Amino acid sequence: MKLKISTSKGFSLIEMIGVLAIIGILASVVAPKVFDAIRDAKITAAVGVLQTIKSSCTDYARKYNLFPEDGNKIWVGTTYRRPYGDNATDPAQAATNFADLLVSEGILEKLVLPIGPSGTTAWSTALIDLTEPADPYGTASGVFSNTGVDYPVVCCRQYRSLSTGSRIFASAQNSTRVVFLVIPGLTILEAVGIKTKVDGPFAEDINGAPDILARTIARDATGRSADAINNGNCRLVNGGGPSGGTDAFLYVAHE
């Protein structure tokens, strides 16, 4: 019996370098698309949570025929533990927000979003401010500010608007109270992504994410997309909480 000697050769160093180079090129092309797809999926899920909150508000209004302002109504039940943010146990009535009422009633199961930080700053109604317009019939709307929230929260605040110009959201004309979702500390792409999902698409004269963000914050867009960017149902402001970034204020309902 003759011995067979293999004459096959392994990969040469040059061939291996070539293969690694090809893999590197493919990774540089594919990886960003994967990250974009993951981020888009998270933003889509966040919009889904927003829709759930809207449905919860409809149920609450059907039951009570009003939306209580933050700090003006105690939670339901003998005990309550806030299942988000600071996880406060039996917070004082003055420190309750609209999410506390929805959750304690069992109308909203939880408040968890796939974007934004999940901080633990102690909640107080003073952390989020919605300033009413001086003239509810005028052309200037109020402003939002966040002085410390580092987790999502649902708020209900007094806001009297009796004209298109004074409305705080596109859907909140003729309002006396407004319910809104706050998502603090977003990255540029997260903030612009959720703005586009809620108020887009925008006209072709808008030049990418930085342009959308800058115009939305400054509220100085012109042209066909002006109202959607300057107002819409998603307002963006420079982050005022400990997480920095951009804060998103999203319309939920109004009374």
C-alpha cells in the first residue's frame, strides 16, 4: 500500500490579509445599518408606548370626565409605589403626577420607554414647567422647561389656548389643560427620529437630522413644513436635566 502525501496548501499570508480586509469593509458598511435599524426599532416602540398612554388617557377621561393637574389628586389605593424614576413609596399628593394616577388606577400598567435615560431623581412637580402664553388669543405659545427629570414621566398642566398661534401642540387648540409625555436626555438621532415619527415626513428643503433639530428647537422653520417642525405634536428643547441631550415633549391629550 502506498502512502499518499497531501499536496494541498493552506492560505498564504497575503490571502488571509485580503480576506480580513474584505470582512472589515463589509463590517464598516453593514454595522451602521444595523445600529440604525436598532435605533429605529426603539423609536418605533417609544411611539407605541405613546399610543398606549393616549388610550389610557381616553379611559381615564371616560371614567372621570377630567384630567387633574399634577399635585392636585392623590393616587388610588391605600399604598402606592412609583414603578419608574425615584420609585417613591406613598409620595405626598403635592408630588404626584398624571402617570401616578394612571398606574395606581391600573389604567396604565407601567411607564418604561426604550429610549432616554432611566434615572432616579426625586420627583417634584417643579421639575417640569409649562408656561402659559400671556394672551391665550394671541400668536405666541408657551414654553416647556425641564430642571432635573432624568426619566420619562407623564404630566398634566394647566394651559389655556384659544387660538392657533397660542397652542402648545398642533392638536391642543382650545385647551384648558394639557397632558404630555416627557422623554429627557435624548441623542440627536433619537430626538429627530421621534420628531419625524410623530410629525413627519418633512419637505425636501430640510437638510438632515441636525437641521431638523436646530429648527425645531429654535422654531424658525419656514415653508411647507413650518408648522409641523415649529409646533407639531412633538416639541424639542435643549436638555435641562442631569442627562443633558435633548428633551422631547409629546402631546397626549387635552381638556
